[in-house]
Amino acid sequence: MLLARVSLLSLATVMFCACSVAKATPGPPPPCSAECETSGSSKPPNTTSSGSGGGGGAGGNGQGGGETVTVTGNVEVVNGLAFTTIVAYTKPAFVYGDGLSGKQIGAEYNGAMFTLEGIASGDTWFYVGPKDSSDTVLPTYSKQSIPTDKLVLQVLDQQLLSTIGLSAGLALSTQQAQIVLRVTDGKKPLAGVSAQSAGAGLILYDIGADYSAEAPATNARGIIILLNQSSSSITLTDSTAHTYQVDVRADPGSATLLDLVL
């Protein structure tokens, strides 16, 4: 079996003869520590304040061998079973993105727009955490290709994931992470992809309009859901038996939404 290793922390792909190339997102920032600000929900440490929610700015060159830009954008909530239904998120939040050398750049989202200065170009991780820790959306990591004209970050609805979990007999744990993988071949959702992870409480696949832990692999929507995840390692296997090692950070109480191309 051929093995292509994709690291979400570095976007590195080790290629073997006749192996498929999987494009995935780099790893998210580390979980909140004592260095975090104490107000609001958890935020990545080593964070530098940027512009507050508001107008945009021009991009610029970064220091230390990389390039940075200023990005503006808004936040949306994914709240449909297909993970394609979205509505505007209009509550205040904290938004963070990767700068150069893993530096975390943070700013406030005012319910309509945010601005982050000094964001690293390339495939860049972002984090959105609601200011109100009792909010119904989960703090969510996602990846975006930078630069972009307008950045749209998505957060996952906690009730949506809770409903999916309970329908499969599992209650979500606030001490573990919830991970949603949207897998495509670059053009359309990819069926026949299975996942393994020693740290997953339950792995579900799309089947019709629902999700099942009994299904062997993804179906027409290419969705994999790993509930109550504690491990940082996930192995994907496609329908041709090619495997892809995906390394993620499973932060307690957060969600991760990854778009993967195999």
C-alpha cells in the first residue's frame, strides 16, 4: 500500500511513485494557555493584536523570508446537515490567523467585519472564538488560501454536532475536540474514503441525508465526522487503498473544519 503523508502543520506532502497528492491544511494554533487574555473564550497564545473589526488595508511584504498581507472578512455559521448551509454570524468574536514563524495575529470581530494585519501568505490557519463562552457556536479552526479579496471564516454550530452525535448514541464532550472533514477530489465530494484514529470517540460518514458509524466510508457528500477526538493523528484511506496521514491538533472544547483534496 502506498503512503502519502500530509502534515497539517507544514503542508508538506511526501510523494511516492504513483501516489496521489493530498492537499490539506497546516496545523492550527496551540490551545489557550496562561499567556492568553482572560476575557471571552479561549484564544491561541503568543498573540499580537491587529486591527479591530472595521475597514480594510493593503497587503505588504513580511520580514524573515516570508510575505504578509492584511485581510478583511466576516464570519458565517455552518448549521446544516450537509455542512454547506450557512448563515451570517453577527455576534462579537475573536479572530486569529497565522503570521510569520507561527506568530498568532489577533483582532476582534464586531459582528460584521474583522481586519487582521500581518497574516502569512499561503495556506493559512485561522481561528474564530465567540466572545461569549456560552454561545451556541464552537470555537472553530479552518484554513484559507491567502491572499484573498474577502475572507469568509466558518464556525460550526454546536447544536448541529450534538444532534448528529446523539442520533448515533454519543453525547459531545467539552473535554475533547469535534472534527469535520470535507473530502473532495478537487472538483466534487469524494466517496469511498474511510478514516481511522485511536483518539476518536466515534467516526461517522455521510449516508443519504444523515450520518452513520456503521457506514464503511464516505458516500456522495464526502463528509467524515470525528466526535470526541483526543488524538492528533488521523489516517484516511481512499477507494484505491492509498492512505493519507493527517496530523491535526485536537483542542478540547473546539471544532476543526478541514477541506481536504485527495
